[in-house]
Amino acid sequence: MAKKYDVIIVGAGPAGFMAARTAGENGLDVALLDKKKDITSFNRSCAQTLVSMTEPYMGNLVVLNSRDNRISLSPGGFSLKYDGPHTNMYAWSFYAPSGHPVRLGVAAESRKIGDLARIGVAIDKEILFQNLLDEVKAVSVDVFPGIQVEKVTPTAEGVIIEGSGQSFEGTYCIAADGVNSGIAEMLEMNDDRYYWCNLNVISHYMSGVDTDPNTVITSSGYLDDGKVLFFMAPRAFEGEFNVQILSIDPRVNLKKAMEHFLTQGFTGEWFKNAKKLRSMSAICSCYDPIEEPFKDNVLVISDAASTQEIENIGALMCGWKAGSTVSAAVRERNLKLRPQAMSQYVNWWKESFCNAYDHEAYMKNWILTFVLTKPEKMSYAFGLLDAPLPANFNPYTAGKIMGAKMATLTPVIAQERPDIWHELVRLRWPLKEVYGEVTDVSKPIFDIPGLIPKARPKAKVGREAWVKSFGRFLKEKK
Ligand SMILES: Cc1cc2nc3c(=O)[nH]c(=O)nc-3n(C[C@H](O)[C@H](O)[C@H](O)COP(=O)(O)OP(=O)(O)OC[C@H]3O[C@@H](n4cnc5c(N)ncnc54)[C@H](O)[C@@H]3O)c2cc1C
């Protein structure tokens, strides 16, 4: 009879590694499975940053302590080793198609202050994974690379996980299998989630790029076949950048869009002497979060249960919390205590993520080009935002900072450019309606080959949402 584990963790991303380390530290028998053969490799698009260093994220402040090579989250209460390089990010600039930047912070000023003023840092995830693998092995976790999980079967006493010709038995499973979680789909946890669209991405690591080394950059592209976002952040390695093209419209040719930004207009100027070092891609199914992530002895965590992406910091936090929770749940079972740990996790998840953040506001990050229909209109609107806004690198906050400033300018816009005002008002519509154009042509994907998304009736935008949006419209019109 094969070994029965206390917990089987599927997915060795930041969440799965952290869950394995925590459960291992607490003395559980842990198996960590990932489909990747080289478990510390990182092969998909990600800007590889730690976000939100000037304000709490999911209730915790992030510290990168380079003196002792540790990342810590407090008051969450854990730290982990990171002995790789990093680059500070001091500002986030949103460029209009005209080349006019709306600045959240000014890097030249914040650089003078140093680490305290950094809004985020770029790290290297392969080094982070190597550090985590060392820590996981030090607490006797059995690590199984090259296992593509295909089946999860709940049993009376736990759960059986099968994949790549092998079978694993555990009391619990933590599904940390990422944004396209096949496990969430198999356990029917996606049934009640609203599916927005897919976010499609291609990216290059590049050197020789001629821009500020500590500023994150976003811009929009209106191309012949659709709309895209251009995103660029420094890499951990000096002189390198992570350059990405993202689109929620599956009809767009991302390669052509990348070529456009690398050769044309104001961004083209930055890449005249640039060199591509490595290329990657990603597809992310975007849903609302799972509200009840525990079912049939399986706890679904991190990106697998979140809106599009929970960020590396959120993933580490979920992993730590899930590892601690399962440790408590196993102890409750062994001592025949009343089970409480899992419901505590679910409550924590609801409070610190589902209810703490406005997930519709997050989804607005991708939709502005669908609201402002012409590049000239976006350039006009961004052109009104001249003075720098507060520095920020929290995807839930940055859009709100810009939105709030823009709201103060609506009387000017309504008077000078009623055509633009009429389009901007669509941001007040029920967002699901605005998204309809891309939701209708998108289908979720899963990280389990052959798993087909169920046909689900399309969620209708309710009357209540429309009444609310109409109220906001009237208030603004006054
Ligand atoms: C384009 C892009 C840019 C991003 N930029 C940033 C950023 O700058 N900063 C930031 O904080 N976050 C960023 N993120 C988000 C960040 O990557 C995620 O939030 C984070 O990695 C989530 O961690 P996770 O452990 O939950 O999932 P993942 O990191 O996705 O790990 C999931 C693991 O599960 C494995 N797996 C999946 N299915 C199976 C299966 N069936 N069997 C076995 N193994 C399986 C995968 O191989 C993978 O190793 C970005 C994401 C994207 C797509």
C-alpha cells in the first residue's frame, strides 16, 4: 500500500510551495506535485514583481530585507528566503497613445529617498522557487515533478489524486494549480462564478531598453484587429525589462501588436537598441472569486480561487494560511475535536480577499480602451491629468486613484468634449454589460488537457444593477 499523506498539494507556484513548507514545518506528511519536470523553472508570462510595498495588501505589509535575504509579511507572521537580485520600482506611468504620461509617482524624486519609497520590487521567480524548494526539502516534503494531475476523487477518508500514471492518497488536498485550475472546474466550484473573459499575454525579457530603470509603464494600443495593453516593468537583473502585450480580446494578433509597440511611435524610440533575451506567453481565465473554496476535503487557494490573479504576495499568503489551516485540521481530526480550522480559512478568505476588494473595479483595469473608442479620445482624457498622482503599485488601488482624479474633471470633459463624456459614462454601466463584447467570444481554459468548459447559461445583468448605474449617471449629470 502506498503512503497516505496528510496533505497533497497540487501546484508548485508561490502558493503551493508556501503551503508545502508550512505544512511540512508543522510535521505533516506532505506531497507536492507539479506538472513541470523542472520544478523550479518558470515558463509563463509574469512581471515577477512584489506589489504594493507602500500599503498593506490583503492586510499585510511586505518587506524585502536584503540585509538578511528574506521577504517577510507582517502582521501575517511569516518570512521566506530570497537570495536573488532585485530592482526597486518607484513609479507607475500610464501613457496615452499620444505619448503623454499620467504619473503615479516620480521615480527621480523617490529614488532620492530610497527603499522606503519603493512601490514594488522586481524579483526572479526561478530563484524564489529554488529557495522555496530548499526550504520545502528541509522539512521533509516529498516533491514529485512531472505529475500532470488529471483526476481528483473524494473518498470517505480523504481524497485520491491521479495523474501521469501515478496515484496519491491524502487526507486533504490543497489545489494551488493556478488561474486555469482544472481542480476547481472538476469540483464544480466554477459553477457559481461569473466568467468575464480570458486575458491573453505574450512577453519578452529585453535588454538595452532606453527608459527609466525604476518605472513601471502601461499604455494602450488601438490596432486594426482590436485593442491591447502594453506593460513594461524592470526585471530583477540590472538593465533588463519584462515587456508584455496583454489583451482580453481573443481576436487580436498579439505578436503583431508587440511588433507595433517595439518599432512604432513613442515606445518604438525606447527599443531602438534593445535585444530580446527570452519570450513567453500566458492565458488566464478571468472569473469572480470562489466564495466557498473548501469542498470534499479539497481546499482551492490563491489564483485558482481568485479574480484573474492574486499577485505573488497574495499567493504566498494563501499558501501560508492554507498550510497552517490544514495542519490544524489534521490535528483536530487526530484529537477528535470539533472541526473549525477549514471554516476559519474560508472566513479569512472572504474577509481578506472576496469582501476586502472590489473585483469589478479590478476588472476595469482592462476595459478603458473598450469605453474610449478612439486613441485621440484617450489622449485627450489623459492630457487633462498633468500633475503627478500618488505613487502606487496595487492593481486594486491604482485604477481607483486615476478614476477619482478623472471624476473631478468630468464637468470640464462634459463641456469641452461631450462625445468623450458620453463614452466615459459607460464606466458607470454594469461592467458585465461593457464586457459583453469579449465575454461572448471567449471561453475559459483549464490546465488539465481534455477538460472542456461546461455550457453554462449566460448571466444576465440584473435590473438592480441598471437602476444603480442610472442613479450614478443622474448624480454625475447634475
Ligand atoms: C502576465 C502576467 C503578469 C503578472 N505579473 C505579476 C506581477 O508583476 N506581480 C505579481 O505579484 N503577480 C503577477 N502575476 C500574477 C502571479 O503570477 C500569480 O498571482 C501567482 O503566480 C499565483 O501563484 P499560484 O501559486 O497560485 O499559481 P501559479 O504560479 O500559476 O502556479 C500554479 C502551478 O500549478 C501547476 N499546475 C497547474 N495545473 C496542474 C495540474 N493539473 N497538475 C499539476 N500541476 C499543475 C503549474 O505548473 C504551476 O506551477 C502576473 C500574472 C500574469 C499572467
